[in-house]
Amino acid sequence: MMQQQNYSYGHAAKVASVHMSVRKPAYTQTQKFKNHFQSGAVSLSLSYAAMHPLDTLKTRMQVPGGRGIAWSAVFTRETLRMLGKGFLVSSIGAGLQGGARFSFYELTKSYLLPPTSRFQTGQGPAQHPWWIPTLSPIPATAISAIIGDLASSVIKVPREVVTSRLQTGYYASAAASGHNVNAGFVFRSVLREEGARGLFRGFWSTTARDCPFMVILFTTYENFKAFHISNMQTAITADPTYVASSPVEVKIPAMTSTLFGGISGFLAGYFTTPMDVIRTRIMTFKKSAAPKGMVQDISMTGISREMYQQAIQQAAARSVHSNGVVRSMRQGQSIYRAFFVGSIPRSMWWFCVCSIFFSTYEVMKQNLMPLDYEQTKHA
């Protein structure tokens, strides 16, 4: 979708230059918003439900005291018992989160891209609200991704707080006392112990993680789609002024969107792992774990500083009799392991999630808005 201006329209463009007609939008913005919400909700809920067990493994590796990349230490009886924890709240929350994210993403992108037939009626010229700037595809996609993510964060952060505490056995002592530790128990406990703010613990660390994640994910995926469409040399529409937000879209084969989505998700997941580790530690931090009389900084900066210092200390302990070059290499390795712990399961998880999500999302859009995928016919 990023390079439509480079398409060769061939005969269609010549016909349009003789008889300029503009297709009216098949759906209103309200209808599109609802359809994108439904598509995003079903697709993300399905993908999260399918990949919940791997998310549990990744989260348990990242909590303080976790075993890092020692896979044999992660696959324990306790981990197997935790694999289903938080499944229901994760799946339902993901549905609402996906609906909010992708409805606002598509809406914002349609307004930020150059004016198209969405603003046109009959054979009149294109109109665009003067107060909305028009951007090229990449910045428009990036900004839309950020706005969509912020809109979903109101649902996403409480969902992740509850899910992460269920997955990591945060209330293990309560479970040992005979309490039924489920999503409702965690929700009530957070409100009782920390108030409403506790449900949004880690909001800014989550935002700092997910905004760059969404920018990488969507710009990569949209560029893959643009590359695919460009190679096909498809005459998308007879309108020579067609750009990415035109109502007429090209159907992406399911296997193609699966591959594009998976690779995009893997790259985005890997490069944003450090922020995910910090977010997990903030959300699962226990006040009782801090030394008595010591106020521990659980901000993003505080957690990052603590992780860095621990990594340096561990490297120094292993490099007592080593030279400067070896010490520097071990420090780099130790820092990498601290901030990228769980990066492979996280990246693979996002590969699978985005493979399932984007293929489902594209199919649902085609089914809910079939007229948007019809080719414009010219005499």
C-alpha cells in the first residue's frame, strides 16, 4: 500500500483520462468503523487464544528471579500448571483491544492520506478538510498505528496486569490458603491493595513498548503489501489519482498475508523486547520483595538501571581473571541477556499471532465490506 503512485495502470488510466468518473464510497465512515472494529476484535481474540500458552512461557521467563534463556528451568510442573491461567480474560480483553486498535487505526489512516474518492461525490473535484494535514504513506501509517494503540491501551493495560499476575503465580500464597485465584480475584485484589491506579500500573512502559512495536509492525506489513501489489502490476482502479486510502482495495491471498504478517510481527516483537521485559517487571513487582526500609524505584528508569547494574555485576563476577577485551564482551553479553530475555519466544509468539491475525483480518474485511474490493468498471 505504500507505493501505489508508482503503479502502471495501463489501459485503465487512458480510459480515465478520456472519461473521468469517480466511484462513490460504498460504505460510510461509521459503517467502516464498525466493520473494522468487528474484524480487529475477532482476529486478535482468535490469535491471542491460540497463542496464550507461549505467552505464559515468555512472561515467566521475564519476571525477577526468572531463569532467563535456560529452557530446561522454564519447563517445570509449575509452568505446565500455569499455561491456562488468564486464558479467558486474555482472549476477551484482546477482542476489545483489537477492535479499538484497528478501528481507530483505519479511521486515522483514511484521513491522513491524501484526499481520495472517499471525499468525492459524482464528478466533482476531491475535497479534504482543510484542518487535517495530508501525509505520505509511511508517516501516515506510523501516526495511525500510534493513535490506534493509544486508543486500545485503556483496555490493554488492565488486561495485561491481570493476565501477567495470573501467569506468574503472583498470588501463590493466596492460592495456598485455599482461595480461588482467578481473574475476578486478581481484579478485586488489585483494586483493594492499589486502587484503580493499580490496574494501569505500567501504562507508560506499555505505551513505550507498544508504540514503536506498532510503528514497526504496520509500516513493515503495509510495505510488504505494496511490494506484492506492485509486482503483480494490477490495475487496481481506473482513477489515475488512486492512493492507499481509496475505497477500492486489492485482495491479498490468505497465505501471502499470513507470511507478511508473521515476518512483520517477528521483527517488531524482537526489537521491542527490552521494553516488554521492563513492563513485565513493573507489572509483577511485589512491594514485599523490596528490602525493609528501602524505597525501590519501580519506574521505567529505575527498573532499567537495576537490570543494567545487575548485568554488569554478573559479568564482573565471571571476568575476574580476564583481560579488558574479554570483560567488555562479557558485559555486552550480560546486558543483552538481561534486556532481551525471552526475545525468541516473544518474537515467535508475535510471528504466530500476526500470521493468524492479518490473514483473518483481511478475510473478514473482504467479507464485511465486499463492495470495497470490486473493481471499478468503465465503458
